Amino acid sequence: MADIENQYVFSTADLSVIENIKQGEYSHLSWGDESLAEVKRNIREFYRGEQRGICAFCKNDLSLRSASNCTIEHIIPKSKKLEFMFTGKNLCVICADCNEIKRAQDVINDIPDVIDNITRRVKYPISGAVFKIVHPHYDSWSEHILRIGRAYIDKTNKGINTILICKLNRFFHRFEVGDEYINEPDLHALMEEYLNCQQPLRKAELLLQIKSALR
């Protein structure tokens, strides 16, 4: 099951404001227009609830009141795909650190745009398979990433990309213990065995060993 089960549905009032925005010099910079303030408040509050106050990428706590540590994220950057700036499935909320780091990095594999034959508009991807990173509307984060304390360990290629693009192990790299901590050979061996182990008792033993090594 995906981390986000429901997408934001734009109200008639929202759509009216958006339509007015599009009448001017419309670009990704239009996201900062003052007339969108209420629309953005509604989006932010909706995804705060959907995500239980947790960042979509690092799973750390979001601010439940302030907007400064609860940023609306365009999963496909609005500067790269303007047509998805107001697409519910392209939105979530993330923490200030993930927002600062991810920015406009590419998160989608190179595939041709799919055109809706009726509207002639470019359609948003209907599957998480085309995304390089964990997509909260399509993916379960825990199927791709294992978190133990402050350490993030990849389970899949999507997990690898999400950890790299959002620098999820930034705590260790910031304090110059990342390479020794994350790349320690014995720890990697334990993690690999844990991820592939099918025996519950052995998995529990391995988890204890990993936690001990990460202290």
C-alpha cells in the first residue's frame, strides 16, 4: 500500500484562482503568487494529515503549525514539468532539509510524454515504475528503505536513489562520520544478510547486531 492513499482534490474556489493565475505570464514562478496563499495552506494541511505529520522522504517529523518545516513538494519539479504544478499526485509535504537538498533534481526516467487523446494534455504517470525515487502516492517507503536510528539503508534501486538524491544520511556526512559509519564493511555484510534473511529469529538477531554497531 502506498504511503499516501488520497490525493488533494482542488475545490471550485481553488480552480478559479489557478485559472486566473494561468491568464498572466504563467511559469513555475507563478507558484509564488500571493493569490495562491489559501490554496497552498489547504494543500499543506491536507498532506500533513495524509502523511501523519511525517516527511515523505526522510520520515522525520514535520512542523504541525509552521510552514517553514512543512514545505509543499512537487515530486516532478514544477520547473521541469509545468503541467504538473497543480496535479494532486505530484504533491506531498516534506521537511525543510529535504526541500533544500532535493530541489529540481530529476526523479523520473526518460520516457516519452503520454498524451490524453481527448484533452490533448500530457498525462501524469499512472505508475510508480517510471520514477527513480520512492513516490509516496505509488510506493511504500519501507519496502525500499530500512531506517535504523539515524541511518538509512537501501533495499532497492529506488531506495538507493532516494537516499542519494535527498541525502538521507546527511547527519553522518554533516558531522564527518558518514563514510566510516555507512561504508563500514562488516556493517554492510550484516545489512545485506538482514535484508535477504527469511528466518524471523535470525532476522531479530541481525537487527540487534546492526543496532549495536550503529551506536
